[in-house]
Amino acid sequence: MRARKFTPVLASLAALATVMSLTACGSGSSSSSGAQGDADNAEITFWGWDSGGSMSKLIAAFEKANPGITVKFSSTGNAENTQTALANAVAAGKGAPDVVMLEDATVMQFAVTGDLVDLKQYGAADEADKFVSGPWNMLQYNGDPYGMPIDSGPEVLFYNKAVFDKAGVNADDIKTWDDYYEAAKKIRATGSYITNNSGSSMDYQPFTAQAAQAGAKPWTVDGDNITIDMNDEGMQKYTAFWQKLIDEDLVDTSIANWSDDWNRALNDGTIASLTIGAWMPVNLMSGAPDQSGNWRVMQLPQWTEGEDYTAEDGGSSLAISSQSTNQAAAYKFIEYMTLGDGAVTMSETGTFPALKSILNSDSFVDPDSDANKTTNEYFGGQNVNKILAEAAQRPVNTFQYLPYNSFAQTEYGDDISPAYTGKETLADAFKTYGEKLAEHGTQEGYTVTNKD
Amino acid sequence: MSTATLQETAAPAVHSRRDARRKEKELERRRLRDEKAERRRARQAGFANVANPRRSKMLTIVCAIFAIYCLFPFLYLLINATKTQADFTSTFGLGFGKTFALWDNIKTVFTYQDGIFSRWFLNTILYVVVGAGGATLLAVMGGYALAKFRFPGRKAVFVVIIGAISVPGIALAVPQFLLFAQIGLTNSPWAMIIPSLVSPFGLYLMWIFSEQAVPTELLEAARVDGASEMRTFFTVSLPLLAPGIVTTALFTIVATWNNYFLPLIMIRDSSWYPLTIGLNQWKDQASNAGGQAIQNLVITGSLITIIPLVIAFLLLQKYWQSGLAAGAVKE
Amino acid sequence: MQAQGEPRVNRRRRDWRGWKFMWPFAAVFLFVTVIPIFYAIYISFFQNRMIGGTVFVGFANYVRLFKDPLFWSAVGRVALFTVVQVPIMLFLAALMALALDSMKLYGTKFFRISSFMPYAVPAVVSTMIWAFMYSAKYGLVGSLNDWFGTHLNVLSPSVLLAAIGNINTWEFTGYNMLIFYSSLSTIPHSLYEAAAIDGASEWQIVRRIKLPELKGSLAITVIFSIIGSFQLFNEPSIMQNMVPGNAISSSYTPNMYAYTLSFSGGQTNYAAALAIVMAIITMAIAYLVQLKSMKEQMN
């Protein structure tokens, strides 16, 4: 009886051992022998999201121009899912695509562990000047490019002119954040809010953008060392300002970006403005159709009068995973999508371009092109792209993202939102946030110094 | 009624017409009296009288309240499926939009993104037919084994199963994924189907049902007659287990149809998505920078997704009826 | 105590016939559930670092877990949730099943379908609908506030758990009701007739015949409901973005915490340790609650 009983157990343990030995060799970059593959004949897999709905068109055009290459596109939904899928494939040691679309902030995460290919070997570094500096800088790791920007997200101020007029606010007078504060008071008096911010993880990217604009460096990464400083000059400026807005009930702290309530509030004028990336028009038009004709766009308020900085709020790129054995062909595809005709097509279907040539082209700012006409109509006849193109080329403070950016984003929501509901001060919330980030870094093997 | 007439036929012959009529009236009165007594008895033991249970208005009203609670959100779904995207964001949730766009929405749902919705629909049907069908078979056989046989390891099986399902599925997801990735099964329909074959709940259900519905004596009789275990199972036990099988099938169908987390982990390629993940992807489009909100399609799509399940339930109801009758007749 | 000459009642005869029917389920179960569990246990003793790769850390993950306040508050939360929501839901389900089985309803079929319908709706959709209705600004609650001048907010942190509980109850009462009903429907009606003839009142029939029958299915529904509510994930996860003030943190329930750890924090090993500990806690509670009736089942 004893022997018989253990047989099934042994069998499963044997199977387990097999599995374990297979999966024990988890991550790690594959050496590039044969990894380049044939640049002209290959079948490459591509993971990404298709917000413009133009992916099949883009791929068809690329395949026509490159008859030896077929692109197999898998729509992975959104940025978060794509990044998760890549992480899973990396952990499994197989199954990663050749080309992957990633949010700029997460490229570093995968570059650090060697799961993305250094694109310098394919000539990417020479293309630096063709892109606006904001997104380009975010894709560098150890001085080399690990991704090519598909789009950019310079922050601008979108505002509802109708609500502003009702409150007696002249948008042209808002040059600094102090002016913004004054406007907020006037708008609140009419019942609306100048904007919303609930400190949720969806408000993380605007935070990084605006803190960067203030010159803050909440964290710096230097190889295996990370320094956390939630109290530097830029952070203090940012924290003090937002604390003022919270204390005086000038922002709606009950609505998170991208929620259903958010769309409705934009649609009925409860939220009067947004400081958000230049890709917002499409979302605004479909999410707040009742406000057509009322919205306008202008440059971001500055921390110091006379400056003209902007900041990057979001942005995505294309990268090559190190598991790929078709890297040369993959790079060809990336070139097409980011530097070639693909980039032009994408800019016509809602993507905000990162290529200087497109931003400066006549067709991009031509108010009579079909795409622009619809947008400009929503914005009351304003030549929206002209202003956005200007914003994209403004100077940007370089901002580094943490190698564990996704953690930083989730943790932001957990730690910072209590400050927005009045449970503690923003400064204290950021202190906790810093501590959590430091702890996580240590767990991940980094040497962390927390200056708080 | 029968008693009265029986007695009457045995009575002595009638003498005159008046007598006849009087007797008739008495007959009538007795019949009415018996019927009244019958009804009174039935009232006292309402459901015990299978032929004529007395229905309660009060109970119906109370249950109706519960039914409203259950159906209320469907009303929301129906109403909002008639709205365009613009109306969805601007009008009151339970009120109608400015235009009636139901047919437009349905058309768009099936044509959006090159008709990928139909592909998702077919995928889901595949997973359900093979996955849930397989799960029911496995659960029926397993439950039968646990109930009717005292085999070595029986207790261990039970303990292991209860133990294993206590482990949060979320944490199992990554190891499961790694396992399937090693074998190269991820991103294929098998990644959805194989895990769906395991329904511990179905197993437990069939176990209880087998115990209640299949008398061991019947099995013994068949064995004595020389039938193999398999034959006995198919010819004797299965028919008795019918209502349980229907219930298990229903549960596994719904579970597989609505499974969200498993395909989220296992399936990368949107052409293999089931409806749940596909709809979720559409829903997330609204939160993508530069993405177009299509919540009206999500709602309409959700409505379409629910319909097959409702149909399945309605169809299976027939077997439900006969199962009940079988249960009532059996003694 | 058995006399010497009597045969032992449970003399083992090693009857393997049962395995003929058990093996398909067992095989798939082993592959799909058991092996991944062993793997999860295995990786819970390691840590995969960005700098340094995979390192053996022994029980460090478990020690960290026991000291983790986020974990324990999540456990407390689902425990509270279970203790309140499960009895309410099963009580409703049992009542509904009894009502249906009594055959005293007009339109029994209608009530049967309508109470089961919520179960047919995927969690994403149900949560979306209810979250909308709960919205204090734009939802039904908001409209109620407008009409009656109240300031209800069912999504405030103090009642949020109850709001989620309501969604769960809505989704699963019909499911449990069907199990109870299925069990009740196996009672032969001749039993009722016999009892009626013996003079039993309706109440007594319910108490003496139906309720004991329900006990069997009560065991199964209680266990699975407890396990299910301890694993609460879908509804709070989907509602995260819809709830003001970020009241649903990324570690609101243990499963959500495990999810965040695995997929945003890159800490699969810690998540595995969390899962194992949660499994032990859940199993302990399930066994405690059903110890007696499960013992009966086994014999």
C-alpha cells in the first residue's frame, strides 16, 4: 500500500522537476548570433495598441514596400497590458515579439534587465536630431537609444472658453502658475472647477510632467544607485502649489483622469480646463461632444514669468525585444513607423507626432486639411496643430524615469491620494511615497539613498 | 367527485321524476361539497397537491421585488444600447438618448475593426463548447466515481481539490502561464480550453447529485447482470443524473463564457480573444491617449454577449422540467 | 468495540474501479492546478531582482509578509466582507429556492430565469453598470440626491465595502439559488403527499423535509462562497478608477495585492508567498466552518 500510494506523487514530482528545470533559465538576453536575421525576408511579430485604428492600413503599406517581410500584428489592448504581456514573455524566456510598442516611461524598465535591443547598432543614434528632444531623451539608457518615438505628448493647457468667460477669466492672461491660481479662484466662484486631480495612479504622468517642468528631480538613477529626493527645490514648488489648490477647494479631488465621471464633467462644463498632453483633442472630441466649439488650447503656464518650458506627458515608442531573431527586419519596420511614411499616416489618424519634419510641415498646420478641419471646428476655429507643434519644440527639462516605473505609478495612487482627500498634507504623502520607492528599490537590488 | 358518483350508481332505483330531480340536486350538492373539501385540503397543504397547488399572491409580490432587483441593471443595459456615444456621455443613465441608435450600434459592433467582434464571438463559442462540454464530462465522471466507489486515494482527492481551489487564482496565473509557455501552448485556444476543463464546483455538485440520484442497488443489479462499469454508467446512471448534468453544464458554460482573468494572462493575440477580453479592450480605448471612446459599442456588445447565455438557459429549462418529473415519480 | 469473530466493516479490498472514471479530471487537475501550486511554493523561496537576478532567500518573503500591514488589512477586509455578505446572500438564495419550490408562485419559470440572469453577466459589465448607478454625481444615487436633497455617497470609504458586497450578492444569489433549488427538486413529491396525509402543516414540511435536504447543498455553497469571497478581485479591481478619492487602493484585497505585486511590481515571488499564506488561511476557515458536515460526506 505504501509504495502504490506514492507513485502518483512521484510522477507529479518528476513532471514538476522537468518543468522547473525548463523554467529555471528565466530571463536573460539572448546573444546576437543569428539574431539579426535577414533584413529583407522575415516574418516579424508586432505587439501594440491600435488607438488610431489605422494599424492594418499601415502594415499593408509597409508590406507592399517591403515584399519579403510580413508583419503579424497582435493588438494587445493598451499600454499596461502590452507591458504585462512583454514581462510575462520575458519571464517565460520565450514568446516575446520582434517589435513591441511601449510607453516611453517603461522602456528603461526593460532596457535595464537586458530585454530590449540596443538600437545603436542599427544606426538609430544618428536619427536623434529628427525627433523632438522630450521623447527622444526618455528612450536613452546608458547613452544609447532603446526605442524610437512614435508620438510625443508635450503638455499644453486646454480650456473651456465658455466657462472661462462666464467666470470673467481671460485665458491670455494666464502666463504663470500663479495666474492659474487666481483664475482657479474665479472659476470656483461660478461652481465649476478649473481642473481635477485626485492623486490616483492615472494622475501620475501629469505629476511627472509638471514636476519636471518645475525642475524637480524626485529620483535620479545612476547605474545601480538610486537617489530619492522628494524635497528638492522643484518638488517643493510643486507641492506647495498643489497644496494651496487642495486647501482652498480649487480642484475637483473626487474625479480621476480617464474615468467615466471625468468625461461627463468635461462634457457639462464642471471641469473647465486640463493641463495634459497634446494628444488630447481626439479624446476630448469623443468624450465631451456637447462642448464642441467651446474649447481652446494654449501653452502651459510657467513657474517663472518669461520662461517657455513644457513637459512630456506620456508618449510611446517602438522597441525590439532581445528574444527577436529578426532584428534587422524589425528595425526596418520601426524605421517606417517612426521616421518614414508610417509616421505621416499615424499623425493623420490622431497620433501626435514626434518627428520634427512633420511638426514643421505645412500640411500639419494647414487648417484646411480634413483632419484638421474637424479638430479646429471643435476648438472654435483655432488652428490647434499650430499651437501644439510649437509646444512640442519648446525646451524640456530632462526627466528620468525609475527602472521600476510601473511600480512607481501604482504606488503613486496609493500614497498620494490621501493628500487629495485631505487626510494628510501633500508633503507628508510624498515623504511616504519616497520611502516606499526606496524600499522597493532596495528589494530589487539597487543601492538607494533617500535624502528625506 | 368519484366517491359520490360511485355511491350513487350503487343506490336503489329511482321511483318518480321528482325524486329523480331531487336525487340529482343532492348529487350536485355532494359533488360541490366534496370539491370544496378537496380545495380546503389543498389549501392547507399547498404544494403537496401536485395537481393543483394553491398559489399565493403575497409570495409572488415578495419575489417580484427580488426579481426587479435582479433585472434592473438589464434595463440600464437595454436603454443605453440605444444611445450613440455622444448621448451616452451626456444623458441621464436611465433615460433615453436623443436618437434611437440600437440598430446602428448593432451594425457597428459587427463591422468595427474589420468585424473582429464576430471572431471573438466564434472564439467564445469554441471555448465554451469544447471547454465547458469537456468540463461537464470530467465533472460527471469524477463526481460519479467519488460518490459510488470507495477507491484508494478517494479522501486524498477530496482534500487536494478543496486545498487547491483555496489557492488564489491570481497567484496561480503566473506559474500556469509559465508552464503553458514552456510547452508552447500560450496564445492558442488550448490555453483557454485546458484550464477550463477543471471545474471543482461541478465535481462537487455531481458528487452530491450522484449520491442522491443513483441508488447503489440499481448499480449492483446491473453488475450482477454482467454489465461492465462503463455500460452501467451510460445506460443506468446517466439518465438518472440528467438534472445534475444540466445544472453542471449550465454553470460551466457560464463560467467559461464569462471567464476574464484566464484569457487575460494566456492570450496575447486579439484574434483569439473571447468576448470578455475583447469588450474590455474596447472599453479601455476610452482611456488610451488619442483613443476614441466607444462605450456605446461596449454596452451593445455586452448585451449581445448575454443573449446566448439566456437562450442556453431557456433551452436547458426543458430538460429541467423532465428532470423534475423524473425526480417526482421516483420513489 | 468489535467482538473477535465479527468481520471488520471496512476491510480494504483495494477497489480501483473508481479510478476509471476519476482519472480524466484528476489528470487535468494535476496539470492545471497542482503543478503550478508546487511551482508557486518553489518560487516563493526566491527573489527575482532587477540587479542581481534570481536569488534564494529562504523564508524572507514569508517574514516580510507577516510584517506587512497592507497584507493584514486586506485580509481583515475580506474577512469582514465574507462574514457579512455570504450569510446574506445564501439566506436570500435559500428563501428564493424555497419559494420557487413551493409551487405557490404565479410565473415560477419567470422568477427562475430572472434570478439567474445576473449570473450570466460578465463581471466587467455588472461592475460597470453598478458603478455607474452608484456615482454620486452622475448616477442614480446622484439623481436621488438631486430629487430628495440628500447627500448620499455609497462610494465613500465607510460604505464602499457594502456597495461591493451588493454587487456580489446581485451576481451570485441566483447561482446559489439554483443549487438549492436543484437539491430540493430531487425530493420526490410523494413524500409531500404522504406528509400531508399524515396531517403535517406546510411549515412542518418545510422544516422537516426541505431544510434538511438543503443542508447538503448548504455545505457546498458555504465552502465555495467563502473561498470565492476571500478571493475577491474582479469587482474592486474594475471599480478602482471609478471610485473617487482612490478609496480602492491597489492592495484593497489580498488578490488585488498579489496582482499588483506580480504585474506592476515585478515581485512574483512575494506574490507567490502571499498566495500560499492566503490559501492556508482560506482552507483553515473553510474546514472550520464545514468540518462536521464534511466528515459526514466522507463516510
